[in-house]
Amino acid sequence: MSEPHVTLDPKGLDPVQRKLHGPLEEQLTSALQAATERVRASYAGEPVEEVCRRLLDETRAGLHPDIAAGFQPDMDEFCRVAVAIVRGEVS
């Protein structure tokens, strides 16, 4: 699996978010990648659902509180990353 990346749909963004689209995507991606590394490093056989929840919690913890509060990721995509962690496909 390649490194996880957050892609925002500009149609779903408000005017301020659209103006900050690039930096916002970069910050979200950075937080997700750091969370993926932390969760992968501490993975100890938990089920995928737990890994997915931890991944979301860790990602939000890495964001400014205002950004974290508005971050509504595609949970199917987050769970794909969690499955990759469980399968050992994330290095």
C-alpha cells in the first residue's frame, strides 16, 4: 500500500475551505500519515474496527481542534488503511 493521502472534494467545501484547499489537504494528509505510523507501530492484533477507530482518533489528535472538529473522512477509506495495517501491508 502506498502512503495514505487525503483528497478533498472542492464541491463539498465552503468558500474559506476552498480558498485553503491545498494547505488543508496537506495538513490532513500529514496527520493521517503520522497516525498511520503510530497505529502501525503499536498494533498488537486488535480487530480492524478497533484499528480504524484508533486511526481516526490519532488523526484528529494531530490536527488543530477547529480542523479536527470539522473533519468528516470517508470511513470506508480509513478502514482500508486499517485493513492494510492489520495485514502488515503498511511499512
